[in-house]
Amino acid sequence: MITCQSFFDILKKNEIDFFTGVPDSTFKDFINFLNDEHGKSLTNIIQASECEATATATGYNLATGKIPIVYMQNSGLGKCVNPLTSLCDKEVYSIPIILMIGWRGQPNIHDEPQHKKMGRITIPLLETLEIPYSLLSSDLTETEKIITEIKDKAEKTSSLVAIIVPSDIFEKYETKNSSTKSFELNREDAIKIVVDNLEEKDIIVSTTGKCSRELYEYRVSKNESPNDFYTVGSMGCASSIAHAIALSKNNKKVFVLDGDGAALMQLGAFSTIGHYPPENFYHIILDNQTYDSTGEQPTNSPTVDFEKIALACNYAHAKIVKTKFELEECLKEMKNILGPFLIVIKVNPGSRKDLGRPKSSPLENKQEFIKKLRE
């Protein structure tokens, strides 16, 4: 394993000090290091999506002639295929960028279902995209050689290159800018309050990550057979899934449990929901101002007013709540008001260390959900 500082020193030696992307748990320690060092020895811009990161890196290269790094989970590689092929490719603008890709779902290494396919096709996808790649090593000498060669290739060919990052490359890094806990509620507390204030027939679509895991565990603890769809992967898509369900005229109220990072990643969904506004749609954002699942790196939500965005996109109502009392009162009010209705719940970052995962497969969850939904 290598330290974050030593890896950055190698990058700095190669005149690489501009980073942008969406955090990934594969190299969360290095992302936390970048966040701590932002504005000192480097620039780190955490983005809402990998497409934006690719565009930002393009602008940086155009302005400076220097080579940036765009970091992402391999799921993000699938997301940014369009700007990689239609903007940065050698047959278009020929932009030299180093893609730093976390290899979730690496073959023969256990991972969650949503990472298996992308893990299996990460290297074939890079080959299809004609992007040269190298596998990062935990040996410092080998790593220095890899970075020097890959940067040289990007520079000489004025093209995209990639470094693939397997798990357990970086030593643990203790961030200096730990997330503060300034609100009354944690996310799990808020989820329990929401669930306890819903009707038995109400539908919940929960976003990927710890939100779905906490919802699932609460249902298990109550021995309930719920009407829940636990979204895995597809970050930012839960609100659109819920929107279509609400439009299907099933005469049930549909609630989406969203995260701030997920909502920002697909912010355009607000405009679609508002343009085709179902009266039975209720959008709840659990805003902890972090990418919690990847190491609590900050999102841009502290400077975003979700309430104003929702109202500007033609939601019927929108509110921000910060306490248990405010949340309970808002949920009572919601029962008698038509949607689309947005509640932003300000919550603390973090989760239980013993937080589990659903015991059933995504396919089993889907089949159970369909049965309940179509009753």
C-alpha cells in the first residue's frame, strides 16, 4: 500500500495538480487527502456528475495546456462515455485527460450486485473507447513508473488515458476536515419518522446506498412486509423511478427518499417532475451535505437551495425542516396536500458501523415490490 502523500508527490513531480470528479470508495482516502489540500498545493473540484467533471477538465486543459485528472467509480465511466467520445476524443478536440477509475466489481473479488457487470466490462469498455490504460500498483516504485508513462502518453498523443485503481492501494488517511454534526436528526432517525407517519399502502422508492440499507433494516426490525423499492446503483435515478410510478394512476401515494448528492447528480429530474406533475408524488431529500457512502466527502448542497429549485420547477409545495417536531408537523400537513411536494430534511452525516445490507437479491426485491404495487 502507498500513502496518499507519496502518490500525490509523484503526480506533482509530473506537474499534475488539478483534480475533479465524483468520489469513489475504492480510493476514498486519496479523495479525502485532495479535499484537505484543496487551495494549498492542488485544486480539487468535487462534481455532481462525471460528465461535468470531464467538461471541467477539458476547460482546464484548454486554458492552461496542463493535464488534469478526472476521478470516478467505474460506474461513472459508463455515464461519461458521451463527453469522452464526442468532446475529448482524438477525432474531435483531442483533449489529454487522465481518468482515475475505481474498479468496483473487479472479477473474482466479492462486491455488491450493482457493480458486477461494470466491474466485468471496465477494461473491455476502455478498449472499445480506444483509451489506453494502466493498472495502478501498491508498489511505490512501480506506481511512479506507471504515472510517468501514462502522463507522457497523454501529452505526446494529446489524448485520453486511464489508470484503473483496484481496492486496497492507498493507506488509510485521517481527514483534517471531518464532517460536523450540527443537526438534531441523523438520516436513520429521519427515515424512521417518515416511515412511522406513512399509511400502509403508501409506496417508497429509496435512493442507492445507505439510505436504502437503513430503510430495509428498519422494516426488518418492525417485521413489516413493505411497499418499498430499494434502488441499487443508478445514482440520482430514484426520483425518476418514483415519478413514473406516481404517473401510473395506481391511486397510491408515492414517496421518494433521496440524498443531496443523488439529487444534484440528476438535477434535471426536478424539471421533468414539475412539467408532468403527479398529485400523489412526495419527494424527500435527506440532506447531510456529503457523499456518505464513499467516505463523507462534501457535496455542493450547502450552497444549493433545493426548496427554491423545486418551486421554480413547478412543484406545488416545498419545505425545509431541521428538527423532529418540524418533520412530524410537515408530514401531517403533507397528508392533506396534493403534490408534487418536496421536503428537505437537514440531517447529520454518518451511519451505524454495524449497518447491514438486504438479505434478498435485487431481483427478489423487485418481484416483491411489483406484487404489492399491482395489487
